[in-house]
Amino acid sequence: MALASNELLQDLLEITRANLNSAEQLKQQPITILNERQNPESWSVLECIEHLNRYGNFYLPEITEKITNTKYKQSTTIFKSNWLGKYFSKSVAYKKNLNKMKTFKSMNPINSNLDIDTIDKFIEQQHRVIALLNKSKHVNLDKTKTAISISKLITLKLGDTFRVLIFHNERHIKQALNTLNAVRTK
């Protein structure tokens, strides 16, 4: 996949803003609804958001550090994803018929005691993502590499890391919205 770097960043900004708007809407719901599950094995709205917060806790400092310390300050006009970046971003992207994925225990929020602060934290993280996307306009998205949450030994291009993080956020925001609709109509 090759895409103009500025177009990639703009697309990711739009998805992040949509995720942020959805979180703001979720925040208006009663806490009982936000903690309700469709069934005992599924996640509540807040558990979906907490899952994203846990990934944000890893990726936001990682991306910040790499952008700050990269020696590749000049952005390229074209971003070229590699096979690993394509694989990870495609695997976490939202699809109508979502494939179930196994979640690492440390990232699984089921049965957590959550409140509205969970959404506030996600909103704060999305503002940080927006700031990082804007900063990344001045770094090389191909040559700047970040570790991934499952292993510090595996690295992705910064552009792919943003795609994975933001597509994953979109996937679970839509899951949260679907959960909200389902529990409201119970």
C-alpha cells in the first residue's frame, strides 16, 4: 500500500475526530447503561473503552518518544506500508462482520470496576493522538519505527503504527456503540 503521507495523516485525523465525537456522545449516557453487557461474556460500553485506554497507555508514550527522538525529521511525500503493517492494520480494522479476536489478559477489561473517568481518559488520549498526528507531519513515517504492544522486538513503521492504533480505536468505538444500542433495546 502506497499513499500520500499527508493524505494518510488526514484520513487518520478524520477517524480520530469521529472516535472522539462518539466518545463525547457516550459520555452523555447513564452509567448503568454504560456498564451493562449484552451477555456475561461480552464487554460493556465502558469495557470496550477501557480496552482502548490500555492500548493507548502503551502506544501514546511509545509514539511520543519515537517522534521526539527520531533522526528522520524529513517526511516523505509517499508512505509505503510493508506486509507486517498491512497485516496488523487489516486484522484490527472495523468490518461489518467482525472477526472475534483473542485479547491478551492484560488488555482484557472484563469485570473491571469502571466509571465515567474511563471515557474521560479515552477523550484525553484522542486529543494526544491528534497532537501526535500533527507532529508527525515533520517526521519520516517510513523510517521512524515503533515497538508494538505484543513484543518490543517487533517494530512497525510509524505510519503503520498510527494505522493500527486508530483502526483499533475505530473498531472498538463501533463495538461500544453497537453494545449501547443493544442494551438500550433489551
